[in-house]
Amino acid sequence: MSDRSADAAHWIASTVTQRAPQAILCADPFHIVAWATDAIDTVRRQEWRALKALADTERAEQDRRVGRPTADDPKPETPRQDLAREFKNARYSLLKNPDNLTQDQSLTLKWITASSPRLHEAYAFKEKLRIVFQARGKQGKRILDAWIKEAGRSTLEPIQKLCKSVVRIRASIEASLEHGLSQGLIESTNTKIRLFTRMAFGFHTPQALIALVMLNLGGPTLTLPGRT
């Protein structure tokens, strides 16, 4: 074994070093970008909680002045309550790749750009990290170097934490950029198998599930009786 693609778990690196010292350990792009999406979601929750706290205070002050609303005459949401709800519902617009966004999600992303500089900054760092793995090779390394310098100057704590994690395994990331290894196909296959597992609810035997998986993912096309 000359190359090994894996996530950044410590036990994987130590095991590979012990059992296959000749193998070059490559960081899996899918898991590294997943770190960035986690950082985005942390910033999004911070923004939502701050707005929700202000909205709750605003509503409490409103209730104190005019009394609590009755069931037949509910008060409309305050602007901050409406804004907090938008941040809460913006998760998938931020985590999906731009090419996969629906029209509504694209509009949500434009709204975030105009409404939340902190959240837009976190999103930009995620997208730039994706570009690192798209570029690969020497160009990818140059983009990675610029990304690390920029992320290190960020005032967002989740981005600073992400930057430290990237620096810690930089050698494995650069190896991935050189050799082009990725677990994308494996992750995609695992996702499909989980889908088939849900579809197989009610099957009487595990062999039926295995047959369903093999029929869809096994590769060879079977010629069924009576069909041409």
C-alpha cells in the first residue's frame, strides 16, 4: 500500500504509521470541508441565538407595556423575531454547494450576504477551502497557503479553530492535493446504502436488502428472463 486516504482522526494516523509506514497518508477532502461546514453552522447558531435573545427581550417589553396577547388576538412577530427565524431556516442554504442550491436557497444566500457579515465571512472561508481541493497540485497548495494566512487573521472563533485544525494536518492535505485521493465515491456509496436500508423496512431477510444493494450498485447489468 503506497497511499491511504482517511479523515484526520488521530487513531487512523497512528495505525497507518504502525502497520503501513511506507504509505503516504492523504487527508480526505470530504471530511476537511465538513469541518468548514461545521464552523459555518456554529456561526449561524451564534447569530440566531443573539437575535433570539434580543427578540425575546423586545417581546417581553412589548407585553409589559400593552399586556400579553390573547389567543384570539395574537400580536404579530417583531422584526427581530422574523430575522431570527430566517437565520434558523438558512442552514441548508449555507451547507450545500452553490451549484446545488434551489432558487429560494440562492435568494436566502444573497440575503445572508447583505444581512450578516459574520456569517457571510464564514461561508466564504468554506467555499475557498473547497476551491483548494478543486485546484489540486501546486496551485492548490498556493491557494491553501493563502487560505491559512487569511483564516488565521479572522476574528471568528470557529474559523480560527478550523484554521488550527487545517495547519495541524497540513502535510496530509498537501499529500491529498498531490495524489488526488478522495473518499467521495465511498461516502456516496455509503449514503446510497443507507437509503436502501430505509427502503428495505419490512423485508423478511437481510439477503433481500443485500440483493437490492447489489442490483443497484453492484456494477454488472443482469439479463432478466424474457427480456431483450
